[in-house]
Amino acid sequence: MIRAGDLKGRAIVDVEAAEKIGALHEIILDPAAVRVSGLAVSAGVSFIGAQKQLLLPSSAVHAIGPDALMVRRPPMQDSVHSHLTSLPRLSDLAGRRFISDTGRLVGQLSDVFFDGIDGRIIGYEFRPPNGSVGLDALLGVAKGRALRYVRADDNLRFGHDLIVIPDSAVIESAEEQEDGATVAVNWDDVAGENEATRRFLLQENRQAS
């Protein structure tokens, strides 16, 4: 299980060209399909001083290592680029508050956990309300960073500011230690919008307008 925020700034290296093409800026998500759909890569600065950004579909990822993400750049079709542009990034979802369908405020979305092998979103990490993190540290509940997330494959309903979840979707436990190993990935191609993704994007656009 990989925390997306831990990858931010990591080098992106083209396997075939044997060159660094940039650094990871952000993960592109498809919450309805419960998967990582692509990468937004910071690729330097243009001659007018604007930040250049490259979008890569999830199928371009070859391996996730402790020092670099290895990719194979495919010819980018307009439909794939348009699809990636329409999907939310982690920063678009961060800060939304989780509230259970029984009326309990769970916390704020802060990051996302995903399976490095197949790109499946495992859960959305959250910060609990009312200083619970500091209380845990004081009581010695967890030696390291506590693992708190909402299962992504449960019945989550995304609003503009809130995400309504079942109480059963909340996971709280001690975090597993990372071993720094390289993960060889096998992520599928970015498909066109399925019905669930289409409904999600329609709702997002409606709330934003």
C-alpha cells in the first residue's frame, strides 16, 4: 500500500529514453472507478516562465521505486488527455470532510492510499477532528504515524465540501512499516468514461457551477 503524498516530488524517468522527464506533481484519481488514472508531472519551465506539466496515463507506469517512478511514454491520444484533464487530482479532494450517514464527523481527507501493483485506490486518509492525533501520541496509542483511512470501495457519496460514508468504511490502526522496495506495476489503460465515472464528473461539474 502506497501513500500518494509520499511520492510527490519523486523523479519520473523514461525507461526507453533513459532520461529524467520531470518530477511527480500529483496523482490523478477516478473515485468512481476506484483507481489511479494517471500522473501529473512537473516538466520544467517554459520560455515565458510558466510551469510545464505533462499528463501520463496509468498504463505508462512501469515501476515505482524508492528514488524514481519508471515510465514508458505512450503516444498520447486526444481522448485520453481530455479524460485525464476532466478527472480530479488529490488536491481537488483534499480538505473535504467525511461525515458518516449516522451524523458523525470523521475528519478531513488529507491523502490517498493505493495498491502499487494494480493502481486500485484502497482508501482516503483523513485527519481526525478535535486534536485526536495529539491525544493518541500523548497516550502512546501508536508508535509511529497512525493509519486512518476511509475504504474507497464502500458506498461513498461525494459532495462539493462533504463526503458521506458508512460508519463501517472507517479504518483506524497502526501503520505498517515501509520497506523501500521497488514495486513492479501492471496498471490498465485509461478507459473512456464508464457510467459511474460519468455520473461522478457530472455531479462535480454541477456543484462547481
